[in-house]
Amino acid sequence: MLEFEALCTLDAGRFRLPLLSAVNRLIQKAPLGLMLIDAPGVVRGIAGSELLVGMVELLGIDTVLIAEPPVETVSLMNELLSLGVRFLSVHAHPQACRPGQKTRAHKRTRQWRTYSLPAKR
């Protein structure tokens, strides 16, 4: 099953409510069972805190995987502890890295155009 929602935003940190609303609509269509949700990489500050708490509470998440830093250095450790969820640290591949801002912008634009423009015949 493949479902998607358009958010009309390129900034998941700034537009947390539309993101959570879209995820809520998608989760209602999902079959019961184990599910992995790959959330945006917003891991610092108020935006990260609100997004993490919102997703955990809204979706009933019981385990959070932390891909990259050791668990002791996670910026949102206090939120994780207060939520009462399990968290597991998963080591990222040594060559894994975040693409640059320009690369991310081009990719988002390409994805949005693919979604919003009708297929050429």
C-alpha cells in the first residue's frame, strides 16, 4: 500500500502542525502492525521538541530509533525521557551524511513538480 499527502511546505520544522495533520491522515489508512515512520531530521530546539512529542503522542509511538550520535549526545534526550518511550541508538553508515542545502532544495523542487504537474504524454 502506498499513500502520500502533499504538505505545500518545504520546512517540516516550521510547519509542524500541517505535518502532524498529514501524518495523522496517513496513519488512519495504514494496516495494523509494526510500522516504521521516518520523521524529518528536526532534532534541535523547540521545533524538534514539539515535533517529537506531537508524533509520539498522536501516533502512539512506543520506540524511537536514533540514527547517528550516541544516545548521550541527543539534543532531545529530556523529551525522550519524559515521554516514557524506549529509544534505541542505531549506528549510521560511516559515509552517511546530510546533503547540502542546495542539493536538498533541488530534490524538494523536483519532487514537488513530479507530484503537482500532470504526466507528459
